[in-house]
Amino acid sequence: MRHSHVSRHGSARRSPGTGRRSVRRRDTASWYPLAAIAADLLGVLVPVLTVYAAAGEPRPFAAAVAATLAWITVRALNQRYVGRSLGESRGLIATVHDWLVLVGLLAALRAITGESSEVSSALLALAPAVPVTGLTCVLIHRHLTGQRHQAQALRRVLLVGEAGPVDVVAAQLAARTDHAYVVVGTVLAGTGEPACGIPESGRLDAVGPDLSPAVPDLVPDGLDGSTVLAAARRKDADLVLVVPGSLLTGERLRRLSWAVQDAGLSLAIASGLTEVALRRLSVSTAAGLNLLHIAAPLRRGAQPAFKSVFDRAAAGLALVALAPLLALLAVAVRLDSPGPVLYRQTRIGHRGTPFTLWKFRTMVADAELRRPELESANEHLTGPLFKMRSDPRVTRLGRLLRRTSLDELPQLFNVVRGQMSLVGPRPPLPEEVARYGAVELRRLGVKPGLTGPWQISGRSDLSWDEGLALDLFYTDNWSVTGDLDVLARTFRAVVDGRGAY
């Protein structure tokens, strides 16, 4: 359910035969915190000292030291130097957030102390902190990603649970390479047999439904714990991941957690929830129960309103700025082949509303009439999409426009009209929507986008299921900061051109 890059590497690097040293995160990431702290020091200390000295501001060294300490403090309080989290994301949004907090903190200190430097000098001096820290976060993230593609910087995981749920979790972990977990063994509860192919390292007896805190002696002290700990030692696991089920819950799960944690191993429990962003989850306690709350997707309120205003304003400004380029491309399309400059096509938008999508024409004028004769060459064998890597209907200029995504620019008019968003799911065709089930229809819960997760994850290289999974995740978990991240990554995807045909 992910893009092709994941599919090519995921199963290979998740094989259980990985060597001990190659999957130890601590062996490869010890320099991450040092690099992050050094970048934060240099990104504030040197610019502030340089700008203040050049501008003749009073006490440049003291100002530089104070700003640097404030920056390091803000970053530390937000746990940006914690080894387990460094490199797990590109950190660009987090860096901007921390910088805004820094500016607010220094503004408060300025008001309290009566510091008299020019505001313009202060902002100019602090500005390099964002690109320096952001670039360092990106480099660390790329290094960590590269390590994981080589089966490095991982955590060895022992899965504990019933065969069916264990298979589901093992498959989910094996399908992606953007996490630290590699399953090295399983301890199964009950008599079921797994299909995941991961070595079985132990077996827990099935326990009947009478097991409860009122009759704890049904589970002899340490029986489950000793089995799991013995398996963890054999597999050199550093995390026990428990998948609760009918045979592993309540008092039995509680006692198992005691045994694992008392032995110094990390313990995690799989909730069964998938494709829910972490920011939508929160935990509370009631009557001794730990409750996991899931916030509803953003459908109304301040963020959707801001997104609508931002989309239209940004698209309008882009149309004005790109007007000369649009005119040049229109002339080029007209001269390249007979037919109209713009290609108009009906697409399905928010809540199933049809609209006319505009693109620069990249195919011959009778492309739709020639499609039936090409159906046998469709490279999307599953789902309703039609894609060919070498479609004979595409014009010479059309290949260039598709490769650079310049053919999509007229969709800025769709954004201005409120039919599309800058970021969102791919706008589907009516015949695609006609084949949708209840799950697929959920992707129409937000406006389609000029760009989106599908464009930065492989575009036409994605299978139908992979593209649908990305769209569904976006529909339920989008945020303004996430949209800004997608827009920033879109530029790299356009330059790379992977999947654009």
C-alpha cells in the first residue's frame, strides 16, 4: 500500500537474518545530536555576531551568546536533540516553529531588559538559523534513510501475540522503510500458525476466558515472561512489541509487561490503528482504563478556512508571476501540433462535484478516440487508471511538459475558482469514481490538489492501491503545516521527474 520505492526495498531489508551490529540504531546515530547542536550554535552565534558588529550595534558578543543560548534552550525543551527522534523526519516545519518561538522569546527579553538594537538587524541576524538548522535536519534524515535502506540503524523487534494479528503487524512493518523496526522473531500465543515466515522463537499457552485479576493464579508468575525473555535473548531483541488479542490481554498482558520491563527491555503495544497521524491521538485515564482518543479529521474550523484563503491567494499571485511563461507555453503548444492549447477534462471534486480541469494539451487532438486501441497496453493492471510509460499519443513538446509538470500550471485557475486546492488528492475521472466503493469515496472528502502525496511519492509509478492509500491518509490527516511540507517537497519531485509520463 505504498509507493514503489518502498515496495522495492521494504521486504529485502526486513528479512530476519540481518546481523546483530547492522541493526543497532545506537551504533550509527551517536553523532546526530552533536551535529544538530553544532549547527544550532553556528547558525545563530556567527550570524548575530557578524551582523551586529557590521551594523555597529552595542555589545555584539553578548547579544550573540544570549541569542544562541535561547535558541539551544528552545530546541532542547522541544526535544530536538533526542537521539531516538533525530532523523525520523526532515524537521523543516519543526525548525520554523522553533524559530518563531525564539523570536517571541527574544522580543520579550528585549522588552524586559531595554535592549536597543535595531529590529531589522536582529531579524537579519536570526534569519540564517532556519536554513542552517533545516539543512542539517534534512542531511541527518537522508543519512538515516540511507542507513535503513542498507539494513542499518534499526531496532530488533520480537513480536508477541496470536498468529493472525502478528501476521498483520509483521506485514505492515515489512511494507515500509521509513521506520526503525525490523522483526527478528515471534512468540505466538495459542495454537495458530503464522504465514509471515518470521522464525518462531517461543510459544505461549492458550488461556481461557476465565483469566481475570480475580483469579490471577491461572497464569503462574513468570511463565509468559520467561518464555518471552528467553526468546528476546536468543534473538538479541531490544524491543518487545505485543499485539493484544483474545488470548493476550488484561492481567496476562500486565504481568508480561512487568517481566519485560524489569529485565531492562523496551515494551510497546500495537493498538491496531493504522493510517492515523500521531497528532490526532491523545491518551486519558478513566476508572483505571487507559483510553486512546482519536481526533476527527479537519473538515471545518480555522485550518480549513485558512487553507481556502491561502490556496486562492497563492494561486492568484502565481498566475500573475507566471503570466509570461504561460503565454510562451501556449504559443509553443499551438506551434508543436494541431489542436487546442488547453485540454479540458471533466474531473470529480469535493464531495463528488464535477468540474472542468484545465491543462496544457500534451497529446494529439484525437487522443481520446485512440484510447480503446491501447487498452491492452495499460500498465496499471489493477484499479481504474490508464497509464502508459511510452504513450504514442503524447506529442514531442508534451513529453517535456509532462516531465517538468508545466502542463499542470493552468490548474491554478481551478484553484482560484475554488474547485481545487494547491495540495490534495489526485483529481479522479468520472469513470474512476463510478467504480469506487465506500473506502475509495472517502478520498472525495477534501478538494483535489494541484500537487499532493502522490506527486512527491512517484506519481505514475504508483500502483492504484499505493496511490489510493496515500490519498486516503491525506484526506483524514491533512494539516496546514503538512501542506506546506508537501509544497516544499514538490519542487524536488518536479526536478527529479520520477513517475512523470
